[in-house]
Amino acid sequence: MRPARRLLIFSSVMTLALNITDPLLAGQFGKAASDAVGPLLLIGWAKVGPGLLQAISGVQGRGEYSAGSAAGPHADGPKEYADAGTRPAYDDLLERARRENAKHWELHQRPISAETLRKRLRIGAARSRMLVAVIRGDSSPGCSCPS
């Protein structure tokens, strides 16, 4: 990633210089400032872009949002699924969430939060909130034990 970042910064600086040289020499400072916006954005992407690419490849590498994944964005809730293969993955995720809730209960004597579950299972916030709602709905009212 480092060589790609260097190339992006170098080309952005050269583009910046080429874009603003003529307006600066002509005394058109507003035009120079306007022409500097694009290259400056590219320079900013040199810092943000590689991290964004790594984050995207990390998500795809885990298969969390890949097209054929059972844990993809369409498996967000306890509902009927068009693809019969998605239901077991949801059940597995729910079972993992219940185990994490039980561990958390043993350590802290309170149910797991959606944020803690999100971090432990490495899932999205919406999915973790949904799982917490299902887990808490499983336990009977007044019960002080994990579900």
C-alpha cells in the first residue's frame, strides 16, 4: 500500500502545481484556490484511501457481506428467508450470541450490550441490536438469569 500512497501523493502534488501555477502568475487567486480543490482532495484520499481499501477487503475476506454469504445483509432478522441456506447461519449466529451473553452474565451479572456483542462477534450494529433484542425477548420477565 505504501508505494500506491506515494504515487497518489506525488501525482496529486504535481496536479496541484500544474492547476494553480497559471492562475497565480496571472494574479487570479480565486481561480487558483478553486483549481486547488481537486488535487487537495486527492492528497486527502492518499491518507484515507488505503485504510478504506483495507477495510473493504477485510469485510469481503471474512465473507460477512459477500453475495452468497449466509450472514450477509439479508439475514438481519428472524424472518422467513427466500434462500433456505440462510436460516441455519442465522441460527448459528443467534446461538453464538446466546453463548456470549451467558459468558458476559457470568462475569458482570448483567446482560450483554449490543455494542459488546457487536465487537465480540464482529458484526454490524443493526444486527447486534437485533440479536440482543431476540436474546432479551427469550428470557422470561422477572428472570435474573441469562437466556
